[in-house]
Amino acid sequence: MQSLFKNIKGDRAIWAVAALLAILSFLPVYSASSNLVYVVGSGTTVGHLLKHAMLLLLGFGIIFGVHRIPYRYFKGLSIIVMPVVFLLLVYTLAQGTTIDGANASRWVRIPFVGVSFQTSTLATVVLLIYVARYLSRIKDREVAFKETVVPLWAPVFLVMALILPANFSTTAILFFIVLLLCFLGGYPVKYLGGIVAAGIFSLFLFILVNKAFPDLLPNRIDTWVNRIENFANGEDTEADYQIEKAKIAIATGGVLGVGAGKSVMKNFLPQSSSDFIYAIIVEEYGLAGGLLLLFLYMLLLFRIVIVAYKADTVFGKLLVIGVGLPIVFQALINMAVAVELFPVTGQNLPLISTGGTSIWMSCLAIGIILSVSARREEAATVAERGAVTEEEQNPLEVLSGQL
């Protein structure tokens, strides 16, 4: 055990928050999975709990493995993986998966394993690494807009165009984070206004094309419009069934909750172990449990900012912000949906909700953040002893840093 802790590098607070979130997820997942067992008729509660535990175990294996990789290597890896991401997104969208008549082409099934993988989450992480790499290369030098169109904005808009038809909320989060990275990375602000206008125009063009050819993406635009209209008007329709049950669960919880495993609304609330698990947590553990989760995500945000501030390169700073902020944003959006501050989006609660892809990609992002933090610690150690080891002179790392 001591040797394991010796090999754990990086910000210990981030390790602690990630581990605590994972541990706290077990009881809510075990409780909420009864909906899948007794209502949907899928498996057993113990089976769902064991599956969740295995997904988390693999996720923390990803954190451990990734955080040992020097973060400079991710520059080259982002270039190599981007074409793979494009192909995966095209293949996923081409499947034409539908749920209740609406387009839901988000998952691709891994052969021989029987596990579905949501390609948009991988695409988000890879694209943000790619953007951080490009911005670090143009930092502190004048660039014309036309020279950034192909290397920067073409990949960004292509990825978003492939994600948008099945997942508007992920596309919106990705677009916002890219704009934030560009602002922090010193990209000319005068060009960002045009990019926002281009993004809005592209969205309206997509809606018009879908209205003209409704068979391309059955009912998807109507789903978006209905959710926004119902949210704005406060209408109590069948489409608001989930949010109404979530509000009942939260109101029932009170300050301290009804107790672990005693939720009633988990039997009536669809997606109670994934998209709406926060409502079940508040019902069972009350306002205290809900605020504890909020505190942990805010602590994670604080440590992300600290790691970014202390990073020794521009790429490291942008990398941490790029892959770290989506985790916190996703958590805040999930909580906001449960209390009806946002319309229903389908965003999971990172490291808490069931779902392998969400857990693995959150762990991948955390591993990258810890890699940046670990390299900073190693650099400080080297500076203290006034020498450079052979590992830090690795020519592969130097080559990766030049990409």
C-alpha cells in the first residue's frame, strides 16, 4: 500500500475529491437502481452496484495510468486521435438510433464487450486538448483570422456539427469552453464575436434544414423546442414528468432527508440513477447531502484553477482549464436541471451517476489534470536538487513538446 501511495503524484486534494465522490456514489446508485430492477425489469440492484463499482475501478485505473504520462505527450496524441474521433462521430451519427421516435445517435457499441460508448464525450476531451495545443503555439504573437480557420475553427465546427444532431447540451458546453480557452489563450477578442455569430447562424441553419427535411433527424428539433418552451412557460405537460417528480423528491428530502435507501420517487422518476440521481440524493440525504456534493465540486473547481495557475507552460494552463471545467459545468447543469433552473439536458453527475462513458471520460480528464500537477511537482523537486535526471531529458518528450 505504501508503494502505491508513493506512485501517486499530483494534487492530493483532487485525488481526495475524486475518491470521495466515487465512494459517496455507491449508496445512491444502489438505491436508485431499484427503478431499473422493479420498473424497467433490468438485472438486480446488487448487479447494478457491482457494475458501477467495476466502472469506477477501471476509471481510477485510467486516472492512475494517465497521470503518470508527461502531459506534453498529449500535444502529439491530440493530432493523432482527431481523425479517429471524426470517424467515430460519423459512424455513431450514421447508425440512426432512435428512442421513442426521436434521434438519439450518441452511442456506439463496442464489439465482443457488450458495452455502449458515447463518442461525443471522448470527442470533447480530445478537441479541447487540440485547441489548447494550438493556442499555446500562437500565444504572444499576432495572428490573422484567415490563418486560424483551417487549423483551429474547421476541426471545432466539424466536431460540433457531428455532435449537435443528437446532443445539443454537450455541443453548447463544448462551444462555450472553446471560446473561454481562446479568450484565456490570447486569441484576438475581435475575432471571437464573429465566431459566436457563425455559431448562432450555423445553429439556425441546422434548424431550418431539419424543418425542411424532417425525416433526417426525427422529432429532434421538436424535442428541443418543447423543452425550452415548457421550461419558459412553466407548463405542466407530459414532457415535464421527469422534472416534476424530481421536484417532489427534493421537496420531500427537507434538511436531513428521509434516510439512505428510503426514497419513494426513485420508483417513479425515469433515469433516477443517472440524469436525475441528484434529486434522489437530496430526497434521501436532504439539503445537507445536496450541499455537500456542491461543495465537493466547487472544491474541485478551486483546485483546478490552482493547478492551472501553477502550471509551468501555457499549454499546461490551457489544458487543465480545457479538460477540467467541463466536469464542473456538467455537475452544475445536472443539479440545475433537478431544481428546474435549466430545461432538461441529459447531462450526468460526474463520478456519481451510472454510465461507463461519463465515468471514464471524467477520469481521463482528472488524470490529465493530475499529470500537469505532477510534472510541476517534479520540476520543483529537480530545481531543489539542482540536477536533471535522464528521464527528464527523454528525447521523446522533447519531440512531443515541439509538435
